[in-house]
Amino acid sequence: MQNVPMRCLTVILLVVINLNFPSAQGQATSPKSTSASPDYATVATAIRDSYYHPDAMSTLNCAVSVDWPAFFGSLKFNPPAERLKAIRGLTMRMQSVRGKSPIITFEWTSGAMDNKEQFEDGLKQMLGGFDQMYWSLVASPPINNAAEITKIEPMANGGAEVYSSSDNTKVVITVDRENVPTHYTLDSPAMNGTIDLRYTPAPKPVPGDVRRISSMDVSERIGTSIINVKVGLDYQTVDGFSVPGHVSYDLGGAYSLSMEFSNCFASKGAIADKSK
């Protein structure tokens, strides 16, 4: 039964790695008429400014802890006492850099498990998947400029469907009447998926920080398999940036995993301005 946690971590890993939002970064493939460009530019700017993403942050370094008793409890799995002691004594630190793979380190303060390499590899992949998802979907805008939009279809409720395409992935972003992204549809040769986003108001709303992503309902289809997972986010302030303090995964109500990010520090280094 010792492989049960690893199988569950692997399922979470598949979701967070495969459903990373592809940033078009000016690689749109469909031409647009000159007369439509001003409308596209207005929509692109409105989407970009509709929720918080720390564009000026280049690195985030945090200690990461997992609520292991809750995780095993959701699995209805009771690991041997000495194995649980070792896992609970595991400390992790993730150095996350925009556009690069994170550096993740481990320290077994209560003694290591006999299969620690396998366990660490699973955690590295899971945290690496979250890292990719965070930078691409939460810490960056989905649309940088008008050139990334291939089509806009207005909706009767005042919102719109905004089309983009990049890296062999077609993306449709549903925005509400305030141009806030509420739903993504992703279609690629490897997989299809949807993401529904929910937001929480910023504690002190200001331009650029009116609201923050608080949860995502992710549905992924690979072949005949469908995986549904809900990702929850709570924030903390670190060096002037709002960054994840608590992250939770709930996989179809079957089991859940919760992570805390603490003792963090961040550094500035603005990404290239793609808004023009």
C-alpha cells in the first residue's frame, strides 16, 4: 500500500502539468483587418488589467509544507507510524524563477524513507507542475496585446468569446461584461480541457489589483480519460507582491491535498512589455 500516495500525487501531477495555459506571446496565426485592430487592442488591455498578476516579479523562493495527515485521511490510508513520522519531518524549499524550471530541495529532519528518491521525484514533478501553472495562468495575463487575438465573438450577456492560438493549442477565453476571464477552452492534439475561474476582491482594490484568482475548476480529457480537479488559492504579501500562501487540490471529491508556502521572499525583474 505504500505506493497509494504516489499514484495520487501522479494524478494531480498530470493535471497541473498538462493544463498549463499557453501564452500566445504574439504568435497568433490568423490575420485581422486593420479596422478591427482598435477594438482588439481595447479588449486585450481590458483583459490584461482585469485581475492581479505580478508582472514585475521575477523570482519567488518559499518553504513548502504539505498537510500529510489530511491527505492520507482523504485517501482513507494509514501509513506505518515510522513512515508517517519521516514524511511529516520532510522540509521542502522551492526557488521559482519566471520562465525557468524551479529548484526544489529536501531535508529529512526525522530520517529518510527507504524510497525517498521516488517520493522526492513525485513531489518535484507535482511542485514543478504547479510552478508552471502559476507563472502561466496566475502570474501572467492570458492576452498581452491585440496581435494575440484571432477573433472576438460578442455574447448576448455583454461578454465575449476571445480566440487565440499558440503552440498547436487553440484557446477560447470567455470574458464577462467587465472583460474578466471566466472560462477557458483549450484544444490541442494531445488533450482537451476547460478551466473555470473564480475571483476574490483585492483587500484594497486599485487599478491592476481589483480582484485575484481564488479558485479554478479544471477538467482535462486525454483520450477517453477525464480528470476533474479544483485548485484553491489564498494569498499572502511578500516583498510587495501578492503570492500564494495556501494552495489546495481537490480531485473530483475523491481526495485532496493542501500546501502551505511560508518564509518567502521575492525579487523584481519585470517581464518584457508585450502590450504593444
